[in-house]
Amino acid sequence: MTDSKETPVQFGPDGTLIGIVTTPSEGTMEPVGCLLLNMGATHRIGPRRINVKLARRLASLGISTVRMDLAGLGDSRAASSSEHFRTQAVLDMQAALNLMGTMLGIRRFVVIGLCSGAANGLALAAADARVVGVLMFDGYSFLGRRALWERSFRRALAAATNPVMIEKTGRWLHRKFSAKAAAALAPDMFEPEPPHVVAANFRRAMTQTVERNVAILFLYSGTLHVTDRNRDQLGDFVNEPFAKHIEYMFDPAIDHNLTSLAAQETFQAIASDWVLRVARREAPQNPYSAATGRPAGLGGPVHGNLALARDAVA
């Protein structure tokens, strides 16, 4: 017997968006749905099929999900309009919410975005009142000078023997000195906006979502960010009023691409616990410490207090 039912869907104004809706096979369905987004230019399944695994796990807990490819990614065709990538992404995600509303009658949603998907999730939350929660994994980071120096130093030490760092450095050099490779990148999606624009958009979106009592969880991995002290990733934003109303977690055992089974299990445990609390309008089980990024009063790893649900078959 399976805990979930999966339905391929084709939706959007032109019927060009592709996704998979995963619902509980039986039992009570929670009144909140979950939207799972692309990570960068990857297919909707996510790194190591994490979106597939998480969708099935959430279904076993009564949460329906839709994992989708934004326009131009995965199986979804490119948009016929000429909107900026972020604007088009919001339109695509709203189409997914509309679909879930029509299919399942769901009117409240949480969004889980990894890497660039975090920015898309926050943009949707700022634009659509149906979003009641956003989990951002390795998304926005505003490191100060000291934290940047320490991260660069640690990465430099690891680069000589780390095959991933060697490969990434090779790709960067190829793009840097190959006009053809640089031209192959989609500029709207991969070329960063100026830092002051990113900061202004972030402040505005966070202020709007927190004022609406949208639940926000920032989750950071150890391999991408290396270390964290006093919510380092927020930089000066740690002193903003909205920073008092968010959850923040840094786990050095999780890697950015969720490579190991242990990292995948930890991520799924954190995400599913958070989604359930948001769906049931529960307060965080443990206040998160600004000094450590860990649940207050816990001596073990950041996820040590989470009840690990049964892992769904991939």
C-alpha cells in the first residue's frame, strides 16, 4: 500500500506548464498545500530527487503538494510573453496555486524553494496572500566582511582536495574566458542583479510577508556557507524588525546538493516538521537562538529534536 497518489498535470494560461500533484492516498488531508520549486535550472525533481521524496513524505502526513517546472525549465515550454524571469516565475507559481485550488479546494499554501527557488518563493509570498509560509534553503545571503573572509579562507583550504570545488572552479573559468559559454547562459536568470537592488527587494518582500504573519524559515547548509555566527547570513538585516519574527537554522551536516542520504533525511525531517506546524498554525516547538542558529536549550545537532517520520520510497 502506498501513502500517496501522483497525478501529472499540464496547466497555465497556455497549458505549457508541467508538474506532478501528490496527494494522500487515504486519511485526512490538511487544509494547506505545498509548492515545490526548481533549484536553479534543474528539473522539478530537485537535487537527488529531493522534491519527489519530500512530496511523498508530506503526503504520508496529509499534505498535498505540486512540484512544477517553471516556464522554460524541465518539461515546461518557454513562456510566450516577454516578462522578466522573476515576474514570469510568479505568474507560473500562481497558476500552480490556481490548479491546486481547482483540483483540491486548497486556498492556503506553503512554498519550499532551494537556492534560486528561495527567491522565487519569497517573491510569490510578497505577491499572493494565499501563501502562508516560505522555507528558503541556501537562498539569500548577505555576509559581512569578516564572514566573507572566513568563508573564502575555508573554501581555499578545501579547494585543493575537494573534487566539487575543482569542478566548479573549472566551469567558472570556462565561462569567464569562453564567449560562447557565457552567451549560453540565460541572462535574466543567471546574471545577478546589483547588490543594492537585491537588498532593497529583499527588505521590501520580507517586510510585506512578515506583516501578513507569513511563516518564514531560513535554512542554510554547511558546505555552501561553511560557518555561521549570530545569523551571519542575514548580515545587517539581522537588526531589521522582521528578523525577530522568522525562524533561522544553520546545519553544518547538510550539504547544498543534499548528496548523502543522511543530509536528505535531515532536510526532509526539518521541512516536513515545519510544514505541519505552519499548516496547523502551531508556534515553533523551540525558539531559535540568534546566537547559534540552533533551537534553544538543545545541545545536539540542530535537527535533534525533530521526530523523524518514515522515509518514503523514492
